[in-house]
Amino acid sequence: MNDNGVILKAKDIEKSYRMGQIQLKVLKGINLNVRKGELVVVVGASGSGKSTLLHILGALDKPDKGRVSFNGKDINSQSNRQLNHFRNKTVGFVFQFYHLLDELNVLENVLLPTMAGKSIAGWFVCRKSAKKRAAELLDKFGLSGRTKHKPYQLSGGERQRVAMARALMNEPELLLADEPTGNLDSETGNGILNVLEQLNRDGQTIVMVTHDERIAGKARRVIKLVDGVIKPA
Ligand SMILES: Nc1ncnc2c1ncn2[C@@H]1O[C@H](COP(=O)(O)OP(=O)(O)OP(=O)(O)O)[C@@H](O)[C@H]1O
Ligand SMILES: [Mg+2]
């Protein structure tokens, strides 16, 4: 973290997709600083590059130009091993369509990020405390009665709460949420937003993409993507 409390810094980010002969410039020079404890809401028309930006911020994708740094370290020049650590430990992702594994039950889905970062022996050592944390998170999100359910046996709101528990399992410094309410009715979506707002009040740094004008209206910091750059919202 630097002096201003900035933990995430995106500088001059450019990203294009090539489709045959056509090059589609999606991001044309994005500059963004996120301070520890902030809730940053990203808005913009469909196709404006919100998901692309979020994926780049979380090292799920690489920019063509520009740099993303986290706590002063350039994430794009890291080794695969360091990047895996960053994706698994430093950031947590919540997606519009949950991306839960249907073969695993709720508890197993939430445990997955912790298991994924461990050897068998390492998992053996920490499994008790991991299960305790997973159970606590599920309880916090009102899902203690659903731990043995498979994702397809849950409502949309419940699935998204499982996805949030999974994202928070490794206590990420940064939570990235891509339209976490986009697939939910407004009441259920409000429940998810309340959870996110509470997490932010408890200190969680969050960057969240949304289509929802009402959410954007309530947020303290909103950035808008227009024509590949950030316009004041
Ligand atoms: N892998 C890809 N290959 C080619 N084009 C892509 C790819 N991913 C995204 N695009 C294009 O880049 C543009 C930005 O996509 P992106 O998913 O970031 O938009 P978005 O702002 O998240 O939109 P939405 O609000 O609909 O989710 C779109 O026009 C899309 O078609
Ligand atoms: Mg999107």
C-alpha cells in the first residue's frame, strides 16, 4: 500500500479483441486507483468493457498495454506461480452467473479456494480451521441450513451468497464483483447488495460492476466506462 492508501492501481490500460480482420478496441487507456476500504462501482453500457476491465484488474486477463499493480507490485510481470497466488489469495471474484460447481455441495464449493492452494498434506493440516471458517461464512450469509445442498438445489440469491462465501474464504484484500445482482429479482438483489455494503463497512475493499442505476445512485464512488475510457459518472 502506498501513502494514499492506494492498493490497486491500473495505469493506461488498453485492450483490443481481434475478430478476423476487425480489431475491436475495448479499453483505450484506463487509469484507476482504488484505496483500501473503498467501494468502487463501475457502470457503462453493455459491451463497454466493464467485465474486460474487471478481469484485467483480477489478473484473469492481460492488458495489451498498461500496467496493473497491487500493493506497489506489477501483477503483469509476475510468474505464473505468483499470479496463481494473487488470483487465489489476494482477490476474490463474484460473477453474475455464480460459477459454482454442480458436482460439489455448498460447503465443498466454499472450501474449494482453500483446497486449491494446498498440497494434500497442507490441506490435512488446515482442513479443520477451513471448515470452521466456511461454516461461519455460510452462517453469516444465512445458509447454515444449506451446506449439503448442491448448487442446482438452491435459489439464485442463495447461489450468489454461496459464491460470495467462496470469494471471501481466503480473506481476499480485494473483492471483484461482476454484476452480482444481474441475474436476480430486485428484492433478492437488494439482499446481496446489503451483504456487500456490510462487508464494505467492515473494511472490505470492493470493485463492483453493475447495470443497475439505483445501485450506482447510492454509491459514493462511481466510474463510468464510455468509449473505452473512464468518464466521470
Ligand atoms: N474474448 C473475446 N473475444 C472477442 N471479443 C470480446 C471478447 N470478450 C469481450 N469481447 C467484446 O468486447 C466488448 C466488451 O465486452 P465486455 O464483456 O467487457 O462488456 P461489458 O461492459 O461487461 O458488457 P455487459 O454489460 O453486457 O456485461 C464487447 O463488445 C464484446 O463483444
Ligand atoms: Mg459484463
